[in-house]
Amino acid sequence: GAGVSQSPSNKVTEKGKDVELRCDPISGHTALYWYRQSLGQGLEFLIYFQGNSAPDKSGLPSDRFSAERTGGSVSTLTIQRTQQEDSAVYLCASSPLAAPRYEQYFGPGTRLTVT
Amino acid sequence: AQTVTQSQPEMSVQEAETVTLSCTYDTSESDYYLFWYKQPPSRQMILVIRQEAYKQQNATENRFSVNFQKAAKSFSLKISDSQLGDAAMYFCASRAGATNKLIFGTGTLLAVQP
């Protein structure tokens, strides 16, 4: 079956612009995660969604970052007023349930470059 | 708080040889899981192997095995009969109890020499 897909694959934006990154999880997976991979910070958790529960936003680095998940499926990560330090690869993952015994399946990521 | 440490930024191995990647972790949780992920240049993170902390037996997946030393909080990955396709960045990660997020180490870049 289809894996996790993310779009766009690459995004170049100017400092101060807003960007939206999209994630399509594996069909039927109720848990969805966003991670950021950057040279300075390594791989870090941003946010996760589990069904209709309130998302865990504990990893979002600032209030310029937000995410939503519509209809329990597609998720959009929005970064407002982008800064150069936002340049990174943004990875999305999904799993059948949000429990440690369930594997997280990753998408190919979106490489964001802020100029 | 959980932490994961990988002290080897880069490793190199000859094709068909064996290599061991090191990882140490720290957690106050009694129920946790440990993982090794592979990230090739395509950026796709692929789960290589998983270890449940409550299991004493080391996990094995074909050519990949782990040496899980719970008291020492060590979780190393052994790759046997290395193949060119094993060349990638390898990340050690932990996930504890009710926490659903993965905590990653800084990664080890593995090169496989023909």
C-alpha cells in the first residue's frame, strides 16, 4: 500500500513569508507526528495528533509554528514569518495508534530553505 | 527527561565485514522502547530494529542485531556481512512509556567500502 507522502519535496522561501507543508499519512493510521531535522538541532519532535484527542504541541519551537489535522487524515504544518533558522527537513510520520509498540512510518520529508 | 547519545559521528566498514554502532541513553522510565533507524540519502527514515526494555533477549533482524545492556544504558547495533546498501545515516532513538514522541541521537554516518 501507499506510504506516508509529503509535499512539496523541496521549498525555497524568502524570510518573512509564510509556508505550508503537507503530510498524507498511511490510510487508517490514527496517529500522526511531525519532526524537524536540522544541522544545528538534529532530529527533534514538533507535534503529534492522535485521533480526536488534543494534539501534543510540546515540541513546537515558537508560536510561529502551528499544525492542524483535518478529518483525522491530512495534516498541514504552517510556519509564519519564516526565519533562516527554520531551514531544515520537516519529516512526517504516522502509526496505527500512538503507543510505543506501534512503529512510526516516515515520509520522505520536505526540505525547507529560507533565504 | 530522556536523552540519547551517539558518540561516533562517522564509521567506515569494508564490504562483508562487521561493524558496531554505539548508543547510550538515559531515562527515568521503567517502560521504554529503543530503536535504530536508517536514513539513506533519499531522506526516508526506515526502522531497522526495535528492542523492548522489558525483554532481556537481544533483538535480531537478519544481519542486524543489538547488544542491549540495560544496567549500563547501552544499546549498540551490530551489522554483519555489511553490504553497499547499508551505507546511510543511522539514528538511535528511544520512546518511553506514555510519551509518544521519539527522542533521537545525533546519528552515525556509515560508509561501506567495496
